Amino acid sequence: MLLASPHAAALSVLTQNIRMQHPQTAPGQADHWGDRAPVLRDLLRRADADVVGTQEVTWPQLPVLEEALGSTHLRLGFGREGGARGEHCLLHLRRDRFEVQDWDQFWLSPTPATIGSVGWDAHITRVAVWARVRDHAADAELVLAVTHLDHAGELARAESAGLIANKLREVAGDAAPIVLIGDFNAPAGDSVPWRRLRDAGFVDTHDAAEHIAGEDIGTYTDYGPAVPGGQRIDWIMARGLGVHAYAAHDHVIDGVHASDHAGVQAIVEVAPSA
């Protein structure tokens, strides 16, 4: 179920872990990027979101994202090992809607400015990307961010959530609304990262939405059937925004999944500046 914005000032946000490309896979296998790429491209075009966050992107996968989004969206972010190296966690922002005032990438570690740094008990390098923008459609400033927390380190996930909350609060100040999207590798509603973000003033758009469209499914499908009521590890969190609608969508064409994660979409409301 893909969502349409109810009016021009409403903001459509999508997060999608695209699943990295594994060259050793073969055509016909569920994880084969060559089969999945057209399905992902179709999802991104159909969703037509103003803000898209993607995770697990490797350099060879970028042409597919550029084909789907490059003509309409500005891409922010780079490899977590620096430059093109390592997975990318990316923000894609609609060019004719947003004016980027500032942006940066930081590492989820005690030394967030150090490229490639690994934090706490994390197994691999993790990053977050943020942008402070002027939203011309809503006549407002806001902060948009994307991240991908560690899959194994519980302490790293908890500390990363706190680091992100503090950084975004610093960037946004007291007034600017914030949208934080990504793969948090932890269940919403029952995990330390989720609670830390809630304690920092964020709401889970799933819980705050006026309407949940379609089946309310878990977001890690592993190329299997979507599970209604399953764990949600991919979230769209917001501060200072109203939430019109939420949907999680496992995009499948002719039995081929776009990813091993469902996409998560929300429609949020940005209040105009005074």
C-alpha cells in the first residue's frame, strides 16, 4: 500500500533498506540484485516520496537509485568507510521542494567525526546523515535524517540512538521539526533505541498516524510473506509534526521482492513558519 499526500504542504517520507548487492548470488535466487533492481526502481517511482532514505546501498547499486530518483531528487551521503567505500546510508530530497541549508554525515561512535570509526560493541561501521532544509511547499524549516543502526551490538544501538537524538536536537534547535528514518535493527515499542528516541521527544509515526493504510506488517520480511503484526525494525520517527498516515509495503512483482525489508512510508504535516 503506497500513500499519496492529501495536499501540497503535506510531506511524503519513505525509508527502504535496499539490501546490499551480493555478487555471488545467481538469477532466480531471492537475493539476486539483478532480479530485484527493476522491482526496487518501480517501488521508488510509484511511491513518489518527497524524502527517501535508503540503507545498505553499495556503490554498484547507485545507478539504479539514480535512474529512479536522480532527475527529481538530490542525493546526500557517502560510503561509511569514506568516499565510495563501504555501504551508503543516503538521503534523497526532492529538488523542487527543498533548499538545503546545511548537511553532514557522522559516525555512530564516541568519535562521530572520525571516518570509519566503530562504536561501542558494534560489529561494523555505522553512520547517520542529516540535512537542514527549507521546505518551500510548507514554508518551513526542518531537519531530515537517515540512519542504519548496528545489527548485533545492543549497547551500540542504544548509544547510537542517544547520539543521533542529541545531534539532531543541536542541528534543529528548539523550533525546527525533525524527521528521522532508517533501519534501527530493533523492535519498535520494545527496545532501548526506540525508548531513547521517544524520551528525546520523537513520536513513532506508526503510533501517531491518523490512519494506517493496508496491512500492518512487520518490516523485515526476508523475502517471505509479510507478517501482520510482526516486528517493526524500520521506523519513521518525527518531532514537531502531525502524522496523517502510515504504511508498510513489501513491493513484489511476479514473485520478486524489491528487498528483504518492507518499505515504510508516512505522510506528515509541517506547520508553516510564523
